[in-house]
Amino acid sequence: MMNVPIPEYPEVNRGILLVKPTDVFFTYLKSKGFNETDALQPEDWEPTIYLVPEMDSPLEEDEWTKSNYKSLFSHLLAQTPLDEKDYPPINDFPLFESWFNCEFIIGIFDMVKGPLGRG
């Protein structure tokens, strides 16, 4: 048995929210004139990552999402090729859920020496 030292990485007091667009979102984009030639396929899009509070349960994650989906929706829409006139109503939680898959991740460790900064 090998005796491998376990590195100590500081844990960051945040969770991660990974947001990926769904096929429903891409269908909407295509309905507004964006198509395959615009590289708008689900597999071509990287998820958007947000640092969020640490949460202990799926119920807590659902409550957080319901409380914050409007700001998430606005931010995500601003990253699309849509004109603001083509934005759907952002106060529609079922629409948000149909357009974006949200995955929460806990246990974030910082492997970089030096302070964690903001851009």
C-alpha cells in the first residue's frame, strides 16, 4: 500500500450552480431566426457557472432557485444572441425551468495559491 500525502486545499464557502440551456431554449432561438449555421446546438454551449451560497438539501436549492430565477433569467438572456425585444417575460418560472437545467455542486476546494478575487 502506498503512503500518498493528501494535499490540503482550502474549502471555499460557496456552492456552484451550473446552468445549461435545454432543447426548448434552442427551439426558441431557431424560431427567432438563429439556426444550426450559427453554432446554436446544445452540445456547442458551455454551461454558465455561478457561485452561490452553500446549500444542504435539494429543497433548499429549489427554494433558492425560485427566489433568484428572475435575475438568473435576465443574466442568461443577456448572454444570448437575442435582441431584448425578443426576450420572453422573465417572471415565468415554468418557462425558466423549461429553458435551463440547473445543477448545484457543493464541496468547492481552491487549488490556487493566493487570494480569490473578483473581476
